[in-house]
Amino acid sequence: MIPKMLARKVLKCVPSVRGAPHPISGLARLLSTQPSASEASEALEHVGEDERKDASPQPEPAGKKLAPPKLDRNRNMWLTYSIVGPERSDIVNNLLYATYHPDEPITKHLGLYKGPNSIPDADRMVLQILPKHLSLFAYDSNGEVVGVCVNNAYFRSEFVQDLENGLEQVVDPSYKPMLAIHHELRMKNMHIYDELKTEKFFSIRMVGVDPRTRGMGVATDLIRRSILLAGCLGFTGIKTEATGQFSQKAFATIGMLQTNTIKYSDFEFEGKKVFEGMDPKHTELAFMKKKFFQSCLKHIM
């Protein structure tokens, strides 16, 4: 069992932050992403050490060998954190529309993003996820929200139900291929629950930051804190569904293992190859997993 002191280290509570929910109360109420390649690689490097020795050896790149990126734990970013509840969904979506939705490969190909609040089905998904109290806000020294990491818990039963339930609630028909391809990928990976002997996975879904702080490490630290939260809550597995070349390469570099993929050129929805003409840099949707070791916590505290 993780000590309470560790949980307090994971989420530094700042009472003066306006409207921020108390993190420990969020934990008590509890029981997809695409950060930049450099941020994802840096943020998850620390959880790769225990499992890397079990992974298949990879060929060394030609030329000078580069050291893997490491978190600078001594850098004081003056950030504080809180768990996000559904009452803050407007702020969450503002951040996602600022830096996540415009660049997500599937969203871009389907033409779903047309400016703020233009993807109602994604907004609805956020509202369904936030009550689980797994997502995190980052606040600057003035108490202003500067970033969010939207996280989810995926249970085995939800893998089977999500497509039927999702399609019935779709507002924009153009969003249906997004649901369908993710559902097909999840169904191909049902075996991961038996492999890790668990009924739930922690899923890092989306990261959005204030454009004024982009590139300053906010997303990196949010992912780091999310992984700490997963460990404190007893999750033994972390998953992601990487939609583009850059995110897939970043997660593979730090030891997340690719299980199954779906090639965009082959996927059909309602008899049509809806992803024909996809940006050639992004060829497939990849399901990637990682076993979480409690010993990983010592690398990131």
C-alpha cells in the first residue's frame, strides 16, 4: 500500500488556488494523448528502466549514440497541481482546443476541428472522463491554470461496450470513424488484461497547455505527475493509443511496447476506406502498453 506521505508528494495542494478541487478528496472519490514527441519521450523515460531489459533488443542508430532524455527534477517550475472534476470542463476544453485538437492526425484528416467548441463529441467524452477524477491541472505561481492532462481508466467491460454506446450518442456523423477505429484497435487488444492480470488500465488520453507556456515543460510535468498518480492508485498497467508517427516513436523509445496496429489505408467504416489520403507521415493507429512497477516511483520522486 502506498503511504499517504507519497500521495501528498504526488499532488502538492495549494489552498490559495482559486476553485481548485482538493486533490486528496479527489482520490477518495475515485474507485488517449498526444503530447509532442520530445515531451512524451522525456516524461515517460523514468518508467522504462525496469522493463527495458525484457524488451527485444533494438539496433543502434548509425553515428554517435545519444543519451536518452532525462527529467530535470531539480528544475523548479513553480507549478502546483490538482485533480480535475467535471465542474472545470470549460477550462479543460479551452486548453485542448488551443494545442491538442488542431494537430491530432485523425481529427485533422476527418476535418473535425473548425475552431473552438467545434467537436461536440470530443467535448462529451471529456465530460464522461472528468468525473473519474484521474485528470490533472497544472497551475502557475499566480494560481492560473496553464495545462491539463486528461486521463482515463479503462475497464475490460468498457472495451466491449464503448462503440455501441458511443455511436448512439454521436452528434456529428463525421466523428463516427474516429470511434470505430479506436474500438477495433481495443478489441484486438483484449488480451492485455489477462497478460497483466488486471481489470483496469490507466490511459493517458490528451494533453493541452496554454499556448503562452508551450515548450516550457508543462506537458512533460503533467504526464510525469499522471504516472505517479496511476501508481499511487494501484494501477499495474498504462496504455495509450498513439495516432501518429511522432507519438509512436516517442513512446517506443522509452519502452512502451506496441501490441497491435491498424493501418489507416486498410480500415473500412460502413464500406468506405475513410482514411484514404491520410498524411503519409501517419500510417497506422498503434496500441501501446507498459507494465507499471511500484519501484518506478523512486525514479521520479
